[in-house]
Amino acid sequence: MLRYLIFCFFLVLCSCKTRSVTAEESPTSRDDNKPYFINIYGDTIKKIILSPDEWKKKLSPQEYYVLREKGTERAFTGAFHNQKTEGFYTCKGCDLVLFASKHKFDSGTGWPSFYEVVDSNALQLATDYDLGYPRTEVMCGRCGGHMGHVFPDGPPPTGLRYCINSVSLGFIKTESNKK
């Protein structure tokens, strides 16, 4: 019985361990504390920093919950889950282009999924333990809004699945689709 209790104590102790991601391990290599970032085209993109009250005025309650409080919309309920229109998906908080429709695929998860980003510098990635195990959180590089998570189970060529909340996205149709 004593061995069982020691084993259980050890198991609980190990499960409580948290680990921070070092700069070498981080999927992004830029300094996220700077008030700007450089996109893949060499343009300087100034970060947007607003107070919670300013975000509440700018966003709907559901957008605020997901983007600012790191919430998640229910699966299969988002506006962009089944969308097939050609164009670009933007951050709903600041309109930064993040994903292209040509990289979107049906993952069967109930959220828009992409295997590639338009500009990897436009995202911030961090490890979260909200569910008790590590996941890679995806945030907008300009406003810090929570977009979703990225998982290593996507299709070729990247093997990644960016699982993104529809409510955190805007959409811009390409010229061929505008009428």
C-alpha cells in the first residue's frame, strides 16, 4: 500500500511539472517583445496594443472571448469551417493576412484548418498547458490575438495543421471572385 501511495504521489508530482519554451525551441525566432516585426517581404509591421476596454469596443463578445481571452468556439459552428471561396484569411482583431484559401483543407475537426501560413513571421507561437498537456498556441503577430493551435498531424508538404477559430478570422476574396 505504501508503494502504491508513493507511486501515486510521484505521478501527481510529475504531472504538475510545467516547462517553458526556450528561444532555441520556439517555432518563431524573432523577439516578440519588440513593438514591431519584419514580414517576409522586409516590411516593418507595427504591433497593435489596445487596452481590454478598447478591444471590447472593437470586437463582438464572441470575438473578444476567443481573441483576447483565448477561448474556443464550438466545433462545426464557425462561418469559415466549410468555406471554399478563394481568398485570404485575416486576423479579425487587426486585419493582418495570415492564411490563404489554397492552403485550407478539411481536417474533419470542425474548425478551419490550414497546412501553411502566408507569412510565418506574422504569427506568434507559444506552448500552453491549458488542457494539462503541451499544445502550440497560434497568435497573431500584430495584435497578439488568439487564433487557435497548430498540430504536427497535417498533410504534406508541411505536415502541420493550423486549427483556427472562425470567429478570430476575417476574409478577403481574391479579385477573380469579386463581382
